[in-house]
Amino acid sequence: MVFSALRFSAVVVAVLPLVSASLERRAVRNGHHPHFEARGTAGKCIATSWSQVGERVFDYVIAGGGTAGLALAGRLSEDAAVSVAVIEAGHSAYGAQAARVETPSAAYFDSSVGSELDWQYKTTLQAGTAREMSWPRGKTLGGSSAINGLYYTQASKREHQAWSRLATGSSDDTEHWGWHAMRDAHLKATEYMGSSVRELDGAIAAQANETLGHSGPLAVAYPARSYSSVAAWGPAFASMGISAAAAPYDGQTHGAFVAASTLDTAEWKRSFSRSAYVDPICDERANLVVLPNQHVTKVIFDDDDTTLGQRRALGVEFAASKEAPRVRVTARREVILSAGAIGSAQLLQLSGVGRKELLEKHGIDVVYDLPGVGRNLQDHLAVSTSYKVKEGVPLPSNSSPDDRQLNSYVDGAVAYLTVRDIFGDDTAAFLQRAEAASEKYAEASQMPAAVKRGYKRQVRLLLRDLLAEESQHGFSGHAKPVLEMLLGTMDSSMHFSSAAQAPFSRGYVSIHSADAFEQPHIDAGYLGHETDLELLVAGIKIARRAAATSQFAELLESETTPGAAVATESYEELISYVRETAETNYHPTSTCSMLAEHLGGVVDQWLRVYGTSNLRVVDASVIPVSLSAHTQSAAYAIAERAADIIKQARKEGKSEPVEECAEEEEEEEQDEEECEA
Ligand SMILES: Cc1cc2nc3c(=O)[nH]c(=O)nc-3n(C[C@H](O)[C@H](O)[C@H](O)COP(=O)(O)OP(=O)(O)OC[C@H]3O[C@@H](n4cnc5c(N)ncnc54)[C@H](O)[C@@H]3O)c2cc1C
Ligand SMILES: *[C@@H]1O[C@H](CO)[C@@H](O)[C@H](O)[C@H]1NC(C)=O
């Protein structure tokens, strides 16, 4: 396909709107509610044909219209002077799919997990669990934010100091990833919409109002209904010596609290990245095009433009299916990968950025040998105990599908526990055991050298600064929680889950074919490190202690799983139970880690992929060390930070458009002259 980039950019510029529409939800809500009135229908920015993107030129091309991708697109397109295209492999989820996405309780009763809105990934056979495990990921506009459990939690201040230290060599809070920067990003992303529920401690809601945002696109609120089990949560943990979290939305997450949800109280619907960042402005912004149902197959790089030894991304190639023809789109300024913890790593490898041996094995031209791509994979593995509730104890059910308030209920009761909460006076001994186990683990692991150096660096940071009560290097705030306890309520049963928040095991994502439509290998590495097993075993004991508190004893009749067959005193029985029943808590991160390159990093602190000049990754894959929180808040905050960084780069003249006819494959002389002129 021969075409002139210059000619196409003239077309794009001509249709830009004169003023950029405000993203602020409040503005939307004060007038009509266009996204609600238009329920089930796509706005004008949602492309209906590949040709609205294919063979065209945009300033920014974003691969993946998920949580971070659409948030970033919403922010970048605020500037009417730039054009933005998003390409999403999944369905738009307007129309027939809308109810399932929008109804909060559908997360339990009519889940999109396992549907066509889910990639339905499977891990490889996990040595630690002797199973292949299912790994859902959103495949739709909004990505995983459209299919997730709506929990809205944030990581702690100390974790962000550590992230910033890893990314920049400094823990100065003014850096991009320190606590203050991230708190500002959280504030910018959110609008707290309140709580009207009696079962909730009023202090929590008042504090949420003080510490969450007030004019951001993403609605965060408490459901309209709640249950006695939720009311029992805080007091039960208090009776176990675990007090209420001091400020879950201000960096102090340690302790028990009822988390808010990504929920819009105007109609008691899920708030997710498409409904928050795109739907309200979709009709007004001609500089934004969002194309669903097209799979990005690779990033195209310039062959010879090696400015300072860095390769320039010219655009991406995409296709509707394995058999469909590949179509290209040009990025005048930048290509941004927001395909998530699996997709972004896979796309980099398919595009020639990854470990040289892997790429060569699949016949992919090496653009840049970067062994960290797909590595450092971390997830929150969870194990649950289940209970039959006493007669007459009310629990959520889907008995009244049309009752919006009733169906706004989603679980939110959580408790974040530190090593000290779990091991008490044996904390130092635990940390020593974990250190010895980590040495053994690193020794035996097949990680590339740089990745192994990075792993050792992370473990040192974890043991000395994050998990230890007092940081050895001056990090402030409370210790990073190692376990999250979650209350699960459904029909006639109740569950207590324990999810590992500081995984010591590492996995990887690697292509096993040069075909973009083949699922990559996902080895989560679950339980490869014995400390993870030890922590999950401790989690079962805590769950049982919680169930035995007077608050829960009043509600519960008996433990159904694991039940009497597994004794709390038997470490062997508990280990088997963890291996047999643990499941993902859906929080994979870190496959494109923000770390120094010699530590196995993939992106720098400006989210730029090493070895490239204008390719960034913006999604949960850049988080260098797993956060003690559900991951959507970080995905939104990363997108907010990325938007600022990218806007700043343009202001400073650091992402000037390249107008050469880079896209042409079979250039004719005439065109070449025109381009160079
Ligand atoms: C079932 C489930 C429940 C969860 N529950 C919670 C919760 O309650 N609270 C919470 O905070 N977090 C939860 N999470 C995690 C959280 O939703 C994710 O961590 C977060 O949304 C990830 O954002 P992201 O932008 O990194 O990736 P995603 O939101 O997954 O976005 C990636 C997007 O890229 C697209 N894509 C991938 N490859 C390609 C390609 N080649 N071409 C084009 N498009 C592509 C995908 O289809 C997807 O839309 C849950 C996740 C799941 C799956
Ligand atoms: C938050 O606090 C402000 C100021 O006290 C108040 O006006 C507002 O109604 C509160 N919002 C919610 C959602 O509780």
C-alpha cells in the first residue's frame, strides 16, 4: 500500500474540533447524561470500519483499549491539536453485552469471565499447583475494568516510595511514581459519589470523601445495599487485634476496611474505563477514533532511523483475524502499548523487542535485545475457606434482576495484613527464612542474568524496606501488607479469601509462535518460592480465626471447605489444600517492568521502552513490584501519569512528528522525493 503520510495528516487535522470537550463527569451530569441516555449505543468516536484507522495517520496510536488505554486516550484527546487512535481486539460491549458489563452484581451472577469478553487465557501446567489455571483478562473496550470485581483499593505510601526508588534511583516524592505523584493521579482519576448504607462505618465513608477525588471521570462509591456480614467485618478483625485501616485512600492501607467500588450511583452501574473516559466525550471529539474488533499484530519500526541508537516506531499493524489481511496505521509522534500484562509483553516480543534467543527461535527480526520483556511476572494467588451460613442470615442473591439498588452490591470488605500481624514476635525469623528461600530460589531459577539481578534487588527491598516494620533505608509509612483477607458473600455461602500481596515467586509471558493470534505461554510461577506457600498457609489460619470470632460465629453454621478433613495444626494438610485449590486473584503485573535495563527493566521512568525513541508501555505491566492492592486503581493512575508525561514531552518538543513516508514498503521514486521535500 503506497500512500503519503503528509496527505493523510492534512485530512486528520481538517476534522479536528475547535474546542476540546471537558472530560469532567460533573459537566456531563449537570446537563443530560449522554452516556446513559445513549445506553447500548456507541458514540461517534467508536469506529465501525477498520478504514477509519487503517492506512491513516494519527499523532498517537494506542494498542489496546483497556483500562489504561482508554483512560490515556481520553486524556490525550483533550488536546484538540492532536489526533489519537485506539485499536482494541475485543468487542465494544454496547448493545446486547451492556447489561452484563454495567450491572455490578453481574460480576457474580452473570460474569463476563468465560464469555467472549474474556481472553480466557490458561497458564501452563504450574509445578506449584499441578494444574493449568485459568487467567481471565478483559477483551472489550474498557478491558479488565469492564469485567472485574469493582473493588477500588490503592497501594500504600511506602510501596510507592519503593517503586519510585526502583524506577528513578530516588524515593523523592516529587518523582513521577512516588506517593504524592500517584496520589495526585488517583485524585485526578476519581469522583467519590458517596455511601448511603447503614451497615458501613460512617467514618470510612467520610474519609473516602476527604481522600478520593471529586471531579475525575471514574465514579467510586459504596453500593446501595449491604449485609450484616459486612458490618461484622471490622469488629471481627478488631477482636483479632487488627485495627481499622487509618486511611486506605491516603497511603495508609494496613488494617481492615470496607473498600469502595467503581460504581456510579446515578444509575447504580459499573463505572469503568470506557464509561468514564470515553463515552461522555465520544460524540464531541473528532480527534479521537476508537476501533474495536481489531487485533494489533505488531509494532512497525523504521529500519534506519537509529537516533542515538534508538529505533523509531512508525505505527502498528493490525487485523480482524488470523486470516484477515494486515492493515497499517501510522503514528506521527508515538506508539503506546496498553494491551495489559499479557498483551503488551506479547506485542513487544512479536515486534522484535525481547530476549534475542526467543525472537530468533520464532524467526522474528531482532529490533532490540531486551531480556526483561515478559519477565518478572507477579500475581496475587488466593486461597479460600467457605462456610454455610445460619438460617435466616441475608446474603446477596440474584432473585430480583430488575432491582438496581439490590444489584449494586459487590463485596468490598478487606483487610491488609503485615508480616507482624501474622507472625508477631517471629517476624524477624520469618524474614530470615524468606531471605534464605529467596537465595535458593534465585540460584535455581532460569531467569536471564539481568532479570535475576533485578529479582535480587527486589527481594532485598522487600525484606529490608517493604515488609520489615521499619525500613532500613528511610522509607516512611507502614510496612507493605503481605496478605489481603477478603470477605466473599453469595447466595447461601460465605468465603474468606487470603491473597498473597508480596509474591516472591516470579513467572513469565513468552510467545510460542510468531503468530499474534496464538496465546503466549503464561507461566505464573505459582508457589515456586516456598515463602509464598508459607504465607498462604498462614492465610487459611487467619480465615479460620476470623470465622471463629463472635461476630462471625453468630452468622456461620459450619465450614464447608476445606472442612474438618484439613486440620489447622497440620502444615502438610494445609499445604496440599493450598496447592489443590488456590486460584488467581486476577492481578498479574510487571511483565514490562519499570526498572533499570541492567536489572531486567523494560521501560524507563517515562514509560519509554528501552532501545526505542517513541514507544511507550502504559498499563499494569509496568509496575515493578506487585502492589498490595487490587490493580485497577494503579492502571488508571499510570494512565493519568502517562498523559501528563506525554503532554509534557510534546510541549518540550520531545515528540515532534516525523513526516517522512515511513509507512511505504514499495516506495516509488516520485513519492520518495515528495516526502523528502
Ligand atoms: C476477572 C477479573 C476481576 C478483577 N477484579 C478486580 C477488582 O475487583 N478490582 C481491581 O482493582 N482490579 C481487579 N482486576 C484487575 C484489574 O481489572 C486489572 O489489573 C486492570 O484493569 C488492568 O488494566 P490494564 O490497562 O493493564 O489492562 P486491561 O484492562 O486488561 O487492558 C488491556 C486491553 O488490551 C487489549 N488487547 C490485548 N492484546 C491486544 C492486541 N494484540 N490488540 C489489540 N488489543 C489488545 C485487551 O483486549 C484489553 O482490552 C480484575 C481482573 C479480572 C480479569
Ligand atoms: C463530601 O463532603 C462535602 C463537604 O463536606 C459534601 O458537601 C459532600 O456532599 C460530600 N460528598 C459525599 C459524596 O459524601
